[in-house]
Amino acid sequence: MVASLGFILLGGVFVCAGTEHFWNFRMVSGMLADKGLPAAQGLLALGSVVEIVAGLCLAMGVMRPYAAVALILFTIAASLMALNFWRYSGMERQALRSAFIINVAVVGSLLLAATA
């Protein structure tokens, strides 16, 4: 029961994030393009679909290990591309670093989900 709630919460975070990326597509893709990310719109669309589909699978227990691995790969790639704190200084560096560290914890929880 508790584990099921954990999977729902973890998967739900990705479903919400992916949905929000679509709702704010122009703004988010612009931010990614400003960071120098090539093909920002295509990568954002693909990543958002992965977040939503794999998040739903994780939450519902459908192919959970595969969904967790997909989200691990997505989180690592997104973190390296969008949260590259090492290229910044000051408050921006600190904010990006904090988000990056949170994603490290998310990857840890997804590793647990992949092996549950």
C-alpha cells in the first residue's frame, strides 16, 4: 500500500512536469534555446512525452522497471543539458546546482523503483 502510493507520487511528478512543459511549450523551449540547446523544441516535445508516458506507467504499475529506466535516462540527460550549473556563477549557479542535486535524488528513487 505504501509502496503503491510512492510509485503514484513519483510517477505523478513526471506526469505533471511533462504536462506543464506542453502548457508552457513556447516559453520552456525558448529558455532551452537561450541556453544553447540545439533542436530545443524537438527535444522538449520528446522529453515531455517520455515524462508523461513513463510517469503514467510508473504510477499505474505497467512495465514499471522499463518506465523507471526511461525516466532515469531522461532525468540524467535533462539534468546535464538544462541544469549545467558548472557554467554559471552566483545565484544562478546555486539555483541550478540545487535543482541538479534534487534530480540526483530523483534518480536514486527511480533506481529503487526499477528494482522493486
